[in-house]
Amino acid sequence: MVAYLHAAPPPETSTPAGGRDALDLSGGAGGWVLLVGEAARPAVAEALVREGFEPVHVDGARAALERLGVEAGGTLPDAAPTDSKADLPRLVIIDADLPDGDGFSLCGVLRADPKSADLPVLLVAKCAEEFHRDLAAGVGADEYLVEPVDARDVAVLARLKAGRRGEEGVYDAHTATLPLVALMRALLSGVRSGRVVLSEDSGALFFRHGLVVDAAFHGERGSLACRRLLCFGAGAYTVTFGPELQRGSFSMDRAFLCDQVVPGLERFEQLRVKGLPLAARLTVDFNRLSQELPSLPEDVEQVVRLFDGRRTVRAMLLECRFPEALAYEAATRLFMLGVLVPAILVEERERARESAGPPRLFEPVLTPESGAEPGPDAS
């Protein structure tokens, strides 16, 4: 029976949104990242190395400007390390408090120089100040994070910034290298606003100042659409930063995402890897269902009724109102009990019956013992 399931056609999308551990983002984006001040913590450097970046550390603002070949008021004429924009880092991560200045001023200098004006800059502060967010936006920082900062979120933002388009504030990525759940963790650790739009699927996420405020996926909207998009959304997507005017339908911060949503996504991914293929078509064995029914929960009927031999497991999960991991676990359990069976088995059984033709109700059946009837000339 399992062989029949795994002989089913592949899922509609080749790489699901949670196709790998949201924290396992190896892939080698390439290039180097400049870490200025205490932003160069070992955990951040290690996370960047795992992403394929080369972290380069300098202690303060002056050393950073020298490394980039930039100075306040113009490009250093004798700067050797960077001869063109192609030699610039993928990202500059600056600590807000530097021994010879502050990160906000350094960011402003970088933005004022044509050579470094388009460099992605990430500011990291030890504590949140009321005016810091506005100040970071005023000097043109791409993102502003407050300690404690998860090193993995920094690595995700570096990966995202490596996919920048020619247009300002637009970035391209793919769920195969940057899963949506990892992206949202990182985006919600900051304060910027914008949207994530899937290119190959009908889905979008809208975020504003560290909160997911709306989502749309396959006709659904709100928190349900958000959860399903993180489960099923796959393929190329675009992240656009800027004022987000979408009217919110719910509100979700990073803490809620990590504590309440991510565990269900991780369980869903485990089931997807080890359990029923999402492309499998199942139907109900009603004889077996009648035997197992006394031991099943009353609301299991809401899962059973969706398996009609035509829907795939993925389609059932999208239509069922239960949380995806819960419905997936229920379907897996019903399959193990024999209540759900591959639809292809039933189809083959029906084809075998049709090929046998109509039943021969009125023709005698000769057995070997009876032999042939004697002819008219038999003695």
C-alpha cells in the first residue's frame, strides 16, 4: 500500500516553503560582509560563514571607512581595498555604539558617498530608544535591530540583501534557499514595513513595524492564510520594503510566530518528510471505518469526509478547517488504521471487475469430476 502512495505524481510545487529546517540555510550566497564594532560577535560571524559569506571585522567608524575606501565628504583617493562597486561588501552590519563615534553617523556617511550609497546597512543597538527607529530611517539604514539579536536572523537578512534588484528596496529570493518562515522571523526582528509576494503562487504577506498585519493565500485572508502560506507557499518570491498601507486583518509579532506558529510548522514538515505524500489521492474503506469508528474522536468525520478519491492530501489540508499539522496527523493515523486507502487500489479493483464482463448467471459450470455429458451414440 505504501508503494502505491509513493508512486503517486509529485506535488504541485517542487520545494515547499518549509522544505528544510527554517534555521538550516546553507547555500553559499557568496561575497563578504563588513562587521563594525561589537556587531562582530562570534555567533553572527559563524552564521554568516554558514551562509557562504566571508565576515570581515573592523573596530570602529574610521577603520570601516578606510576598509570601504570612503571618507566623510568624499571617496578616499588612495583607498586600495575597493576599486569598484563590485568590490563592496554584500552587507554592512554596524553597532549603534562605536568607540570613535556612532553607527547612525557612519550610516549617514555611507549614504552620502555615491560609491557606498546603495550598500545595504544593518544597525544593531544594545537597547531600544524611542527615537532610534526614526533616526535609523532618517540616515537611510536598511534595518534596525535591538539586542538580543538572533545571529540566524542576521544571516537571513544578509541572504535576502544579496538578492537585491536594480530597483531600490526590492529583493528576489526563493523558498528553496530562503524558506518563508525563516524570512518572517528575520523581518519581524526589525522595524521596517513592506510585503512578500509569491511569484508562482497566489500568496502575499504584509508586515509593518515588526508585525505581520495581513496575509492572502488561495482565496483565504488573515491569520489562516498566513499559516497556510508558511506551510504551502513555494517558489520564487519578491520582498518589497516601503510604507505598507494594506489594511490589517490581524497582528502577529515575532514572539507569537516563534512560540505558537513555528512548532506547528516544524511538526508539519516532519510529517511531510516521513508521512503521506501531499500528492497522494486517498479514499475511504467504509468497512474498516465502521470497525474503527468507536475508537475514533467524534470530529474525525471532518477529515474523513474530505477523502473522496479525487482530492490530494494537499487539497484536503487546504480545505480542512483544522490546523494543518493536526489534520495531517489525523490523516496519517487513519491511513495506518486502514480507514484511508490509496484511490488507485479501488480504481484497479473496479477495472478488474469491468474486464471480467457481466456475471454468467444462467450458464452451467462444469467441474472436472462431472466430465462431459454423453453424446447420442454413447453406449
